[in-house]
Amino acid sequence: MLQFKNRWFGTLLIASLYALGILGIVASGGSSGGGSDDDDEFSCTLETGAIAVATDGSGDVWAGLLAVTSDDRHHVVVRLDSDGKAETRYSFKEDGQKSLVRTLAIATDALNADDVYVGGDFEGGILRLNDDGSRDPGFATGKGFNGRVNSIAAADDGSGDIYVGGNFSKYDGATVSGLVRLKSSGILDNLGFAPTPVANVEGVALGSFAPLLGYVYSGSSTLPNTAALWRNTGVQDPLFTPAVAEVFAIASTASGDLYIGGNSATGVVRLTNPNGNNDGGFDGSGFDARIRTIVLADDGTDDIYTGGGFSSYKGLSANGISRLADDGSRRGSFAIGNGFTTDTGSAAVIEALALANDGSTDVYAGGRFTQYDGKKSNGIARLNDNGSLDKDFDVKISIDGDSCTDNSPADPD
């Protein structure tokens, strides 16, 4: 970095060089894993709209980011290693006030192993990236979707197909429902999978219970099909008729249950198969704001992680994240302290959670925040299974040859 004895002169000169385009714009950055607990701000902020963890056991994580500097916004998808170092990056040219990337899903077929599907608000709504971050031309979508893609789930039948849900009505010019199945080539499977019209699909999850393999769940914010189960032909299962309000998050279990996250009135509900009845043995009510993401713990406890814009659960502080036991009670061993907060005082929001998938029981969290339990944390964090911040995960991303760094000194701990 350039340094000047005359601070005023240095600031003016750097500003002039930026205006002339001589210096690259600082666009993303570091010290997401654990800085000091002073009041210094980041030189830019990161907002994470989606997370997907690589399936190769490396612990690498793909993240859809909005990097906000003092004078610009950059929408990128990056692959970070388990220490937070950026390995690959794809940049969007579209502008936007909010994150363009809303969902990420790892390809499951052998041909495209380690590739990642990206969905969101950008033109066409969906694309596929190679593991080096370049766009895969083999996934040809034509005009793509005419609206927002909210959720992508890769089929687990070896076909390489994906299920896509969102706020759209056309795909490459063809009229479609808000839930479709695409071939790995990008071709619409509107003959093999033709669901009853459903709108505003916020979440998609595969049926993992043996009798439901090949089935897919959808969660919608619009009646009547706020939570629905679809057979692999697209026919809606008539037995699954839950009575739930708007749904914003969804996660299925190997036992056939389905967790759904709704608004503050609904909280988290567990539905049982085959009829979708509310499981009275689980009480997930008591959140003060919307649930945006749910992830199942993988440590044999049957716990779940929930993320969203809430600040409390059942009257106790729970800023952005909570871990719930099998009965809906709060898991006390997952101690988040002050949880996720922002320097500005605005509410922190967790948009995405994902298990590390590297042999640990850690969890990644992404959203809009600048602190975790009083420690600097810039939009994406890795938490240990006891709720503490993993300080070894220290995000470092550069754009245009420059990096965004935390202005505060390193955490002495």
C-alpha cells in the first residue's frame, strides 16, 4: 500500500488516481474469521447471499458475495479454502443494491463433479461454474428464467439434473411453474417433470426418506402450496397436505420429517410424513423475525441450526443464529454470546448456513453482519460446534489487484 507523510496530500492523490482509473477498486476482503473487538470499521463490507460447501472433504466453501466499498458494489462468487483464502472467483457485471446471488448448489453427477450452480437475481437467473470459477458453456440456458431463482437442489439419482425454485414464469421462452427440473445440459425437462402451478418458491429439498427417494419438497411464500411434496413426475402427493403459512426455509430429514421456517408467527415447524401433520413433539415457535435458512446438524443429535433476521428465541437473545434440540428447545452447549451484530446498529441477518463437511462439526454462516459475539466478522464466518468463532477462518479476497482488509489490528488472542 502507498504511504505518505502528509496524510491529507496522500488521501487527495489516491482519490485522484481512483477517479482516473489508475488504481483498482478495493472490493473484498479479510479478517472475517476473527479480528479485534474495537470499534474500527472494515474498509469494505461483505454481504453473503448463499453458501455451498465442496463435497470433496476439503472444507472449501463457495460463497455468493456482495462487496460494498465507499463508492461501488461488486457481485462475485468465490471459492474459499478452510482458512478463508480465495482460490477462484467469478464476477458479475450487473449492478444491484442487493446481493444478486441467492442460492448455490454443488453438482452431483460425475461429469460435472465439483462444479457449482448459481442462482439469483442476475440476467437469466442461473448459471454453472467450473471448479476454477469460469462459466461452464456446457450448461446452456438460452434466455434463462424471467425472474429470480431462490433455490437449487441437485438430484441425487446420478442424472445430473437439478430442481430449481423461484419467482419466475418462463424459462428460455417456455411457460413454466415456479418449480422446474433442468437437465445437466440446461434443457428444461417439462415432459418428465411437470408440476401443478406453484408460485414464489423459496426453498427446494430432496426427499431423503427411503420411500420418498426421487421426490422433492417445495416451500412457497404464496398460498395454496406453501409446503408441498412432488413425485418425480411432477405430480403433487395428495396425502401431504400441511396447514402452514408462508415458508422461507426448508430442510428434509432421513426419517421423512420436514422442517420448515416461516415468519415470526410460525417460527420453525416439523412436519411428519406421509400427511404433513405438525409434529407436536417439536415446538419451534418463539422467534421474533423470519427464518431464512435451516441446516440439519450431522453429529447424531438430530439438532438443527436456524438462521435469519431474528434477535431472540423464546425470550432469550439469539442474534441471527440458534441451534435447536429435537424437541425445539435451545441447545445450550452452542453458546453464541451476542451472536451476529452490525457496527451501524441495524439488524444482522443470516441468509445461509452450511455444514463444513470436512470431518469437523463446524458450520459456516453467511449474511449481513460485521461482528460475531463482539469480534470482527465480515459477512461470512465459520463457527465451531460450541458456538465460538473459528479464528483460523480469515477471509482474504482481492479484486482488481487490491484487497479489502479489516482496519483493526489482529486479535491478540
